Amino acid sequence: MRKVKVAIIGGGTVGGGVYQALANNGELIAARCGYSIEVNHVVVRDAGKKRSVNPPREIVSTDWEMAISDPETDIVVELVGGVDEAYRIVRRSLEMQKPVITANKALLSLRGASLMKLARKFRTHLYFEASVAGGIPIIKVLRESLVANRISRVYAIANGTCNYILTKMAREGRAFDEILSEAQALGYAEAEPSLDIDGLDAMHKTGIMASLLSGYWVPERSIYVKGIRDITPIDLEFAEWLGYTIKLIGSIKLNENRGDWRNPEIELSVEPMLVPKTHVLASVDGVFNAVFVKGDVVGEALFYGRGAGQDATASSVISDIVDAACDLHQEYERTLAPFEAYAESAAILSHEHSIANYFIRLEAINRPGTMARVTEILARHQIGISSCIQPENHDGETVPLMLMVDRAPYHVFKKAIRELGQLRVVRSKPVYFRVESFAD
């Protein structure tokens, strides 16, 4: 049986998980793929630090250049996190014609295009299954399993921290800050949580999937991003009354230009959305992730599982290691980059021109004429109201006013929201969320 030697660069949670899984299931993996996979280097920042997983001392070092330069190293696994150092590690490995596995979504989002060019130039591969949705093999699904499909829609719950917070708020009626503190104590949220709760982590993942589907490396600036900080228990309560729940959704819509799949128009966003309770994504709770895909051949499909954590991410990393091991000894060339062979560019629709239904919450003065002023502004912008809820017996000078409004271009809707916020009868900044029907 052939041996394949792997250098793991990064000995943290995921790196330790990869090493442990290979140690525990090495014989099983070898029996299934036909290759004995051996870790010959584990590179860490502090070799003396105590860890839950302890590889043999003789393979542990702090020198990643030595590890990837070792002639016996066949495959490099980058798990250091961050962008700058990770980029140097991946670039150097590709230049040495060694295939690289990474779980680094931020690196791919910022430097993916240049790294893919390097991989092609030096005739090697860059694998990144673990960069999106942890243990869900969505990259292989989009790149290989659904290759016969023209994918028109992808909707992803891609951040477990946000999904945990929204689930707890909906079930228990507690405030965002309180649930966030609890998530931090449980290790579901970082001490500095902005990457998760402001939608940036989900943006990286959404961009990677969009790049695979469009064949064009999608820049971060083209993705509209809105986090979950503004969501309150009352929003979730009234969404429930209306037959919805609120989820942070990464949305990818591909519209072919006159049937030409080579140059699709792409609409991208990461934002809280009202999801119908009848839709399968509404039932994805807690720290779990899910990706809903619509293709012209397969129809609708859902992929569900843990989106983060040591074991889920390690599972995807090892899947890529096995792919890399097999590809090392193949005589044919397999392209694992986004399908740049057919897309030189893509038309990315500005969010300003996206069209959607919206939910609006206003804190309005509870007196006659308030509703008339609100409807006047919406009517002036040709935005219809499909439903309106004002709680009865609400104490205080102001009352929450909930509106569901008809489809409107975002740039028009945004002007109406700005004007609503300037009304004297509206006492705080209007809060709004897109309503997704999943019908188109």
C-alpha cells in the first residue's frame, strides 16, 4: 500500500482533531482509499504548550518552512487561521508543487483568486471543503455531485453562532445581549464576536459558494451584508404570529442572461430574513448549519449538519486529504478551482436593485393619525402594505407597529425607510428585514 505523508500546519482545535481522527481511523481510511496516510509534521506556535491532543514530540516543531520543504512531505494542511501568514504558507507550498488543504474561509475570500492561479501555474491543487459549513460536504456537492445541474438558487444558514442566538431568542424571549453572553460562556461565540454576529463569517462562506457556482471569483465588496444585532424578541414574536421565523441567510441567486450559463447575473446577500415556518430551513436550530440548493435537474435539496467544531471540520479536512492523496497518483488533470474555464467575468447585481418583500418594525407614538403618516410615505414610493399589526393594551407612550410590505426595489425601499425614520411620530430608527418566499 502506498504511503502519503502530510504536514499539518497549525496544532489548535482543528489541527488536533485532524491528527486524532487520522490516528484513530487510519486503518479504516486506508482500506477505503487505498493509501496509508501518515502525519510527518505538526507545526505549532508554542511547542511547549499543553494540548488535548499530543502528537509524538519528534514530529512537532515551530518551523512551517522546514515542514513543507521536507522532500517526504506530499501534502500540506494549512490550519493556522488569519490571512497573511496563512497566505505565505499556502503560496510557498503551491510553488513547491505540493497540494494544499485549507479550512481558511477568510484567506479564500480575500486571496482565493491569486491562490487558484498559483495552483494552476504549478500544476497542483488547492482543496477547501472545510472552509464552508464544517462537516457538511457542500463544496463537493456543488463542484461534483451536482455537476449536471444549472444551479439557480442557494440559501445557506452558514453561521452556527448566529443560528444559536436566534433560536434561543425565539424559544425563550430573551434579549440578544443576554443570549450572546451565554453563547460566549459556552464557547459558541468568540470573546470578540463581530465576525459572527455582523455577518462577516457567513459572507466569506457565501462568497466561496458563489465563486464555485458562477466560475468567477466573487469579491467581498460585492456581497451585501447585514448582521443580527438589531433583532429583538418582539421581532421574533411577531414573525411567529405571521407564520415566519428569522434566520441569518446567505443567499445566492443566479439568473442566466438569455439562457447563457457562461455569464450569469448574480444576486448576493447575507442578512436576517423572515423564513416561512413551512420551509425546511425554518426548522434548522441551534448551532447547526444547512444549505438549500435548487437545480434544474435535481430539483430542491437540503444539506444539514454541524457547521463548526473540532470533529466536524476535521472530517472535511480529511476528506480533502484523501482526495489529494488519490490525485497525486492520477495521470489525468482534475481542475478543483472554480470553473474559471468558462467564466471570465460575471454581472453581480447591485443590492440597490434587488427586489423583495420586507418586514418593518416602528416604535411609533400611540395616537390618531400615526398610521396615516406611515401609509402616506409608503404610498408615495408605490410600496403596498400586505398586513399590519399593532399590539393591543400596550403600555407607554409608544407602541411597536409591524408592517409587511409588498415587493419593492431596495433603493426605493431604503428611501421610504429613511423618510419613516424622520417622522415625528416615529421615536427610534426603523428596523426592517427581508422576507424570503423561496418561490422564484
